Amino acid sequence: MVTIPEDCRKLNKGSDENSNVLYIQVLEKIRLWILKGYIKEGEYLPSEREIAALFDVSRMPVTQALKILEFLGVVRFIRGKGFCVKSINLHHIIKCIGFMVMSEQNDITDIQEAREGIEVQAATLAAQRRTDEDITRATAALAEMEARIVHGKSAAQASLSFHEELVKASHNDILVKVNDFLREMLKSSRQETLRDPAQLSLAVQQHREILQAVIDRDSEKAAMLMREHLRVLPTHH
């Protein structure tokens, strides 16, 4: 059995050993085992029976915790051997979390606020880290948006591409992946703004200004303009 320090084996059980409470604690402890390196990628967790003994609980909360970890892609079950720690795939985990939290009751304001945090930070970093290739791709997306407007076609996808290119220009992989997740949650709302010609014109102008700030490596201005853009056109992407 792997060696787990005493302080990583204690649960706050109180007088109630309800598995609906305990499995969350078990899940958190196993997460810490992996994060602290007590169990590394490619190694196996103790068996369910051994984990239950470590925590002095029944096997039920352990089973529940392991099922969640398997669903999230943190571990995989290998018949005859048990649960093996996988290489963590952040994109898969984000998608799984999205599956669990998305519902018709999601407050669009909450999502927009989260999106603002992602894209404003991405604009800041893009102005600091952008390459010539990043600028070329963002410029092409903006040109595509303008061309589609001139020909009376939908500019939604080109606008989306422009925002994606700016996030990619941050060169922060986590920002890119979280932005992908938020984009999926906003899919049903982002089309409305771009049907208004006046809003289309404003969106294009704001895109030009944001891009110029990134080109000029003016991170404060890029962040300010992106924040204003997202607040003026909240459902626009």
C-alpha cells in the first residue's frame, strides 16, 4: 500500500457517517494525494477496501468518490488491478464540469461575468505576448467579419473567430480551454446582438480598436476596450 501521511487520512465525520457527506471528503482527500504526489501518474490507488480502512468508513462513500474521479478522467479502472491515475486532461475535465453544472436555470449574467474575466485578462496578456502570426490571424478574422457584413451575410462566426484568436494570443492554455467552455454555454444567446445593423457597426469598430491596442502592445488599453466591448454588447461574441 502507498504511504499516505496521517493528516491526509482524517475525515470530519462527527456523529454522522452519511455517505452523501463523506464521499465529498473522500474525493477531496484523494485529489490531494494526487496533487501532492503521494500517488503519481501511472500508479494505482489503494483498493476500495484499503481506502475505506484508511478513512475508517464503509466502502460506499469510497465507491462514490472513485466513480466521480473516473468520470472526470482523473483515474481509470483496469480490471484485476484497480484504479490507475491518468495524465490529467484539462479540456476533458472542463467539459465534464460543464455537463454537471449547465441547466436552464443558469444565470446568463453569471456566465457573462465569468466571460468578461477571461477575455479581459486574455486581452491584457495578448498585448504583452502576441506574435506576428497572432496578429495575422486576428486581422484575417476581422476582415472576414467586415466582408460578410458588406455582402449581407451573418458575421457571427467571424466575430467568434476574432475573439478566439485574441484569447489564443494570450498564450495561456487554461484561458483558451475555459473560454471554449464558456462559448458553449453562451451558444444560444450570442446570435441576437449581431442581427442589429447598428450593433454590427459598433462591434466592428470596437474590434478594430482592441486589435490596434494589442498590436501596439498597450495591455491596459486592450483590457479597458475589451471590458467596454463586452459590457456594451453583452451577448455578442
